[in-house]
Amino acid sequence: MAENVRRKLGILISGRGSNMAALVEAAHAPDCPFEVALVASDKPEAAGLAWAAEQGVATFAQSPKGMPKAEYEARIDAALRNAGVELIALAGYMRLLSPAFVERWAGRILNIHPSLLPKYKGLDTHVRAIEARDAVAGCSVHLVTEELDAGTVLGQAEVPVNLGDTAEALAARVLVEEHRLYPRILAEFVRSMADTPLARVRSVALALPEAEEENEGDTSSFSVDGTVFARITGDGALATRSESGWRTLTLTEDADWTVIGDAIARGWELSAPQALLEAGGR
């Protein structure tokens, strides 16, 4: 990944979005490896949307009321992809994501949870920590999987539980640490993924109009209008659609990424519907 290219982040919120604000502010730093491309919410009235818009960040809102879950998530997914989002940060997003949505973004959704996971998954974490007479509480940044709050923990911050603490007092102190932890861990995560073959292929492929990614096992496939134009496996083998069928490229350390990028783009052109090509293509 070129040094001046930053990963595009989508943030999902349901309320005031204080962790979202911490990420937006962190993204202003010149050395931050991510930029906030979209803030989306399931609540059009969410205060965080108005704040994000004031900062010049693109926003999207879709209420799920009266709508099948699959249709609601499809609209959120489309908004994220149309904004060029490469990874997602949940920041007070209060809806459970479906297994299908998580699978589409596998390995690219992070969440911050107000407990020291694996302790206290779910709600009422501060009450539970106090009732258990824990000496410390805290927060965790983790990858999102189909199982609630069970993904790999990427980082944690501890906060002492004081004598006589209320859940509200403890929550306020933990929140301060959340605002510090989330931007740091997210930046570390983005940097760790920056130079992997999959990350590079993903960056090129998803920059193409209406490109989508699907994951199955260790294989990631990229398609347009339902037709796969490139796929990469966990061992770094890349196949792209070509005039003669499929072209295989090996992604070594000294690979020519100009050639690889052209091959991916050509695969997209051979797969894209004529209407999209006539509208200007890539």
C-alpha cells in the first residue's frame, strides 16, 4: 500500500457516537492510517449523525422499522460499499449483525466493548463487574464474529473499580479509556493489514465501481453484478478473469503491482454489465 493511501473506515452508531467522534478526530492526524468515509446509523435521529455531518463526514441513516432484517442490512451494506469502505468500526451500534453480514465483512469489523473480555459479554457490564466485586473493569477492542462479543481481542484498557462505585461512575471512567483505546488499536490493526497480499488486492478490487467481496474459508472473491472477476486464497494465489479464461498470478514480495492492478481491472471490465461500462466504467 502506498504510504499516502489511507484505509477507508465506515462507522456504525445508534446514538451520540462518542467513540465515533474519537475515531473521526484521530483520523485528522497526518500519520493516521485510516480515514472516515461514512458514519451510518439505524436511527435517523441519532445525535452522532448531526455531529459527523458538522465535521464534513458523509452520513447515512436507515431505520429498520417495518423492514426485513436482510433488506435493512442490504441497504447499510450498499451505503458502505458505495462510500468505498474497506473496514467497519462499531461504535455504540445497538443492533446485532446477521451471520450473513458478518461473513461478507469477515475480518474487517471491529467493536469496542465495555468490559475486559471474555468477562461480561452483552449488556450491563458495569453492574456485573461491581456485583462481582472485581478489582478492575475496563474495555476491549475485538474483531466481530457471528458469536456475540467472542471475536479475537486486539487490545484492552483497565480501570480500577473504586469502593462505593456506581455503574454510572464506573461507566464514565471506562468511557474515557475507550476513547483512548479504540483509535490506537484500530490504527495498529490497519497498519498490520496494510502490506498483506489480500489487503492490497482488496484495496485495488473494491476501488472499482460496484465491486463486492465475498469470503468463504480462506478464499476472498471479488465480483461485479454477481460475476466474479478476481479471487485470492490464503496462500496468496490470485486468479483474475481474462479473455482466455482465468489468469493466475503469484503474489511474491517483488511482485509488480502495476501489472497485478491492471489484471484485476481487466477482469472487472470483462465481468461488468454493459450498462456500467457505458456509464463510464472505471
